Amino acid sequence: MSVERVGVVGAGTMGAGIAQLAALAGFPTAMHDPDPGALATGADRVASALAKGAGRGLWSAGEAAEAASMLGTATELEQLASADLVIEAAPEDLELKRELFARLERICDESALLATNTSSIPVTRIAEPLERPERFAGMHFFNPPALMRLVEVVAGDRSADATLEEVTRVARAMGREPVRAADAPGFIVNRCNRPFSLEALRMLGEGVASHAQIDAAMRMRGGYRMGPFELLDLIGVDINLEVARSFHAQRPIPRWEPHPIQAEMVEAGRLGRKAGRGFYEYRAGRRLDPEPGEASLPAAEAEAIVERIVAGLANEASFAVDEGVAAPEDVDTAMRLGLNHPRGPFEWRDALGAPNVLALLEELAARLGEPERYRAAPALVEAAQASAGG
């Protein structure tokens, strides 16, 4: 079927952003939230964003007005009955999502498609109670949806190819870049980015460098917009810890083991920007110590900090490809568009040279006595052998 009308469940930051994209793409869109106050706030947020976008030249005033006319609110879930595609952006609670989609399956036409914006719950598990799981898929947008171009299109075990093709088309119509992902922990981005924070935490724990020095190296030598500890403070140290624990619970492998520093920070109330202190101190949202550039390392040391983290990224991405999560080119696209990385993991691998990445992992495994944590993925070993042979 061809989607012509869209429903969005959830009027928070994600739901409102998705509704805005759908309306701008010309889809008549109905946004629902069970909380009337949240629904009104979400509608106001979209209206404000459309006006601001027109003021910045992102679209014309006429296009903003047209999009505003496309967006309506639904106080009851039943008002989404005419939608050809309903995208859920509700809290990350498995039973809540299952109940919601069971209701939507009864409310909407049998031909309607249903999609979840979950970032952490397996799509297949959400779809288990559905009578028509072939018409269900994941559409994982990134925050804020209006600025982040990536959408991970996630196939559940029983998602039909036609469903995946249509939600991919809708994502493109919204001006996003869709990439296909298998229904594995963290999909592409959240899974492949694990080493960005975890390896940085390990280096901090080992005394390799301070948090500020690691951040400075990743910005100044690696080209990242934010270092790992700046990002942890922005996200929330507690939230990152919950995600790390969730990953490790789903698959208790050494690479994904949370670092004790995270729990110590949370116990001390150092949760990041929202608490006024995390790895850095903040006042009125502004970081107090140290200022960017004050914690730089000598060039060779800074390069070695960067190489250790990106080697971890390349290795995790190689494991993901080995497991059929996504193709290498889609992994690179997802990491650049979903997290604003300057290079994708495979681009880093090629820039450093696969044999060098492999040698670094082997050196870390031997020096730190952790062979499983730094075990190289088969795809990385093959790339190193192919490069050496060539």
C-alpha cells in the first residue's frame, strides 16, 4: 500500500518532531497523546518550530503554513483510525508499547502499517502479540528529528519486505536518510557507538589521561564535535549507565561491561549538565572547567588516545556486520548522520589501516590481560589479512 495519512502517538520531543517531518512532507498528520497538556504543548512546539524554520530559511513561510494546515491533534487513539501509517513515540516500556499496538491494530484498517520509534527494545518482542506482525517495523528517528537526518528502518522477524520498503519511502519523503538494520541490540548506531564512551572510561580508569585531555584529543585530533565525557554530561551519566547496563544484560560480553566510574558518578549525584556537575562543573548551563583547549596533550599522546577509541569503534562495527546487523556502508552512513561522527567506523579503519587497527587491539589485549574484551571481529581480521596480502 502507499501511505497517504500518518498518525503519531506521543507528543513529546520525539513525537512532535516526527509529526513535524510528516506534515512538512505533505502527509495529513494526526498527533495523539493521552495527556491533554502534553498534546497541547507538542502542538505548540511544532507550530513554533515551523515558524522558526521559515525565519531561518529552512523552508518558506508558505511551506510552513501548509505544513501547519496538515497537522491535527487527536485526543483519543481512535481518531487515528484513518491513518495508513502510525508511528509510536511513547516511553520505552515493553508492555505499554504492546498494549498500544494491540489497540492500534484493532482501530486501524487491516492494511495500515504500524511502526515503533523504540531505540532499545527489540522490534520482534513488541510485535509478538500482534495478529499482523508482517505490517509492523521499526522507524528509529534521532533526537531532534528535524535536525538529525538518519532513520534506522528495523526489520522484525516477521516484518514483510513490502512494509520495510514503504516505511523507507516515507522516511525519504520526510527528507531523512533511511538505513536498514536488523533487530539486534541497539540496532546500528547505539550498538556501534558503545566504545566511544566505554573505551574512554577505561582509559580514564587506567590513568592514561584525564577526562578533559581525552575530550580535547577527540575534538582537536579526531574531529569530533564533542568528546566522550562532554557527551556523557550532555546525555546524563545516569541515562548512559542505564543504557550500558541494558546492553550488558542483553548480551553479557566483556566489551559491553559498564565501567565502575559510571556507577560512582551516579551515586555521587554527578549526573551531568542537568545536575550542575558531572565530569565537568556547570553554572547556568555553562561549563566552568576547564575551557576547551586548556587540556591538550602532546601530539603523539593525543593521536594514541584517538586511535584507541576509533579502533574500538571499527571493531564493534565489524562485529555488527559479521552478525548481519547492517552493511558496512550503512554503518558508516548511520554513524555520520545519527551521531555527527566525522568518519564512519569503516572509514576510520581504512584511514588507520586494518592491520594497524588489528595490531592495536592485540597489543591492548596482551598488555591489559583482557583477550576477550579486545578480541578482533572476524571481518576485521579478514580485512587486515587482505590488506597485508595486497
